[in-house]
Amino acid sequence: MSSVSTTSSTGERVLGSLQTVGRSLMLPIAVLPAAALLLRLGQSDMLGQFHWSVIHWDWLASAGNAVFSNLPLIFAIGVALGLTGTEGTAALAAVVGYLVFNAVFQNIIPQVKAADGTFSPDPNITMGVLGGIIIGLTAAGLYKRFHDIRLPDYLGFFGGRRFVPIVTALTAVILGIIFGIIWPPINTGLDALGKGIVFLGPLGAGIYGFLNRLLIPLGLHHILNSYFWFQLGTYKGATGDLNRYFAGDPTAGHYMAGFFPMMMFGLPAACLAMIRHAKFSKVAAGILLSAAFASFLTGITEPIEFAFMFVAPVLFLVHAVLTGTSLAVCYLLNIKIGFGFSAGFIDLALNFNKSNTTNVWLLILVGLVYAVIYYFVFSFFIVRFNLGTPGRGEASTGLSADWILPESQRGPKKVKGETAPVANEAPVATATAEAGAFEDNDTRLAREVIKALGGKENLQSVEGCITRLRLFVNDPDQIDEPRLKSLGASGVLKKGKVVQVVMGTQSDRIALRINRIRKEATPDDVNV
């Protein structure tokens, strides 16, 4: 029995760690939209074709390319920050570590002789963003281990946080040597894997699309994406389907194109189906119409997916299958297009006339077909199995209309007679929720969420992602799910002591406040 318990605990820790890594990848990925916009606008078929006097707009492309050319370093910084709670020392250590690592790595890997007789690193051997992720993980781990280290008095200046960049640099030297030796054969194996996936053609794209959606509840889809978008294949030094697409690779875009029909057409149509079959259509419309528009315009799908993921998991499985078929169909039709942020209208408008975009009009036709498919398939399953999608009621909370609230309506209600803070005056953080008249709404909500999670003593760790809180708790049975739903959570996912609470795009702000409140030491802690 103890062996099973130990194995389960280890598995939960591994899952929690993987989720944390996946979350940390979102910080560096967040810089891509701005970089992609600059890169696209500065190209020769956009603003780059206009020369006004001495102004040449192709400098915009150079600005965007500066980000794409340094993605490994950006990932190193982002991962280190994400894993240490935005500690600047860890970020500095990541910069130092990556620069050292890359210099050593480039000298250890096989060298090729140029026409002038000089030698340079083999350009076909590259770790891409994986090298940055490894150094980011290393810097974060070393920061947690050594940020408060005490050294002998004569070395005291180098103790504490100053020691972290030093030890990271030394570790990076060792890692550079190790990976410089072992990576060339691994690189060959990954190339073979990539060719194997490409060899599978539409089947490979379909499997990727299916797994991309299926892993969302576990938060591991970012790790999968990091391989396909940033590692798969090479073109003029650029690696990954996303990087190669913006570098002009005519073969890139297969692993992004199929998301456009799903995000722009399929899921908005699914929203219409859920509204159509809701018992409380106004409630469903209030929740889903704005989410549908966000999905169409920007490709942000989580507000829709989390609206049915937990109450109707069969719909989520159907959604994952349809996403896989969308990628496969777009591959078969030789539709190629990429995105800097997500597969929404904004990225479609920016890239529809890019030189290596193909069959974009077919993409729109496929999207319209998928809108019809999503509408009728969702309608069938909702009616046939009486699924509890938004607006159809939720018995677990006792709320007759629904339990998925618009973000603007989430959180505890104001107590009658409370005084609002003075205009332009920063809210004052108070010790308890009862004294929280001058706290901002997110802090008030955070206190209520802590109570619903079993109190501060039940929380081992709390992290915020784009749409959810990631928790490691002492006792998952202490979590009050109906209370969390009444506060606006659209779902609670438990895997042993690893818990995810879907709170929407405010999740990161709530997590910051929860961690701030956890550090408070007041006599009222027992009541929180």
C-alpha cells in the first residue's frame, strides 16, 4: 500500500513539475505576437515596399527578426523567471548561463571547413530553443538552491544572490561540454523523427492536432507545441514550423494552418450550438458570444473550451478529434499559413498574402465547412446526452441559471455600506477579508478562493497560468468545489494533490495575490 502511495505521490510531483514547465514557456511565447507583427509589416510585400525619402520600412522586419534570432536566449530568461516567481537574479543567471553554454557548445560540436580554409560550427547541428529551456531550468534550480548561501568572510561579497550567476556560469560550461558531445547524434535522431512525422503527411499533422487539444487539461500542450513550432525541421538556421514559416520556408506552415478553421469558425459555431440548446439562452449568450468573438479574432480558445471541458468531457474529446482532422485536411489541401500569436483573424489578415502562404481561400472554405460540422455535432451530443453546457444549469452549486460567470461578475459581492477607495488612490492591502473594504476586487476574490481551497495551511504551492490556477495541496478533499464555482471557476481538475482551478484570464493576477496573502502573518490567519 505504501509503495502504491509513494508511486502516486511521485507521479503527482512529476505531473506538477511538467505543468510548471509548461506554464513557464508561456512567458517567452508571449513576446512572439509583437515580433511577428514587426517582422511581417517590414517585409517586401507589406510596408517594406514603400521608401519615403530616407525612410526604408524594412527596418521593421529587422526589428522583428531580432527577437526570432534570439529565441533561445529569450526562452532561457522566460523559463527562469517563470519558475522563480519573476526573480531578476534568476533571469540574469539565465542570460550569463546561456551565453556561456552556447559559446562552449559551438566549439565542441563538429566543425566544418569553409572555402577560405577557416572552420566554423556545423550549422545543421543546433539545439534551438531547447538549449534556452535547459539553461532556464538550470538557472531556476540553482537560484532556489543557492540564493541565500553563506560563504566564508573573505568570500562574503560573492555570497547570496551574487553567487547564483557564478555557479550558473560554471554549470553552463559543464553542460556545454556534455551537450556538445551528446547532441550531434541526438540531433540526427530528432531529424529522423521530424522526417518521420513529415513522412506521415496528413496523418502526422492530424495526430499532432489531436494531442494538442487533448493535453490542454493537463497543461502539457505547450511542451508539445515547443517541439513542432520551434524544433521541427531547419531552414537557413531557423528551426521549427513557426520560425521556418516567418523565415520564408516554402514548406512551413503545415502544423499551424489547421488551427485556423477550428479557432475562427469551428468553436464559434460550437458556441452558437450551446446557446441554441441552452435552457437559459441569455446566460449562455452572455458567456459565450464574447468568447466566440475572442476565438475568431485572436485565436484565444480557452474561455470556450473550459466552458464545456469539465461538464461535458465527451464534447472535448470530439473537439480534439475535429481539430486533428482539420490539420489533416489542411495538409491534404496543401494549405500553409502561420501565426505569431494564434490562429485568429488578426494573424490570418497579416499573413494571407505572405509569399510562402498557400491556398488561403481554401482555408476559409474549409473553415465554413467546419463551422457547420461543429454546430451540428455539438447540437447532437448536447441534446442526445443532455449535457450540462453553459446555460443548461448546474446542480452542484444550486445556481439555477449557470455557474460559469463572465469575468466582470466574478468574486465576492460587496458588503452593503462599504466605502470605495478615493479616486487615484492605491488600494490598501488589509489583513483580513472583513477589513477588505479598500482592497481591489482581485485581492478580495483571492481571499475567498483561499477559503474555498481549504485555507492557507492546505496550500503547498500556487501558480498562475493564462486561464487557471495550478495548485499543489495537502488534502484535496478540503477543496469546496461548489464554492469555487460560485466565485466564477468554470472547472476544477484534480489529479491526486495536483489541482487546477479554471478562473479565466484573471488567474495569474489571482495567483499573485494568493501568494502575497499566504505570506501574511496575522492573528486572523486561522480564519482565512
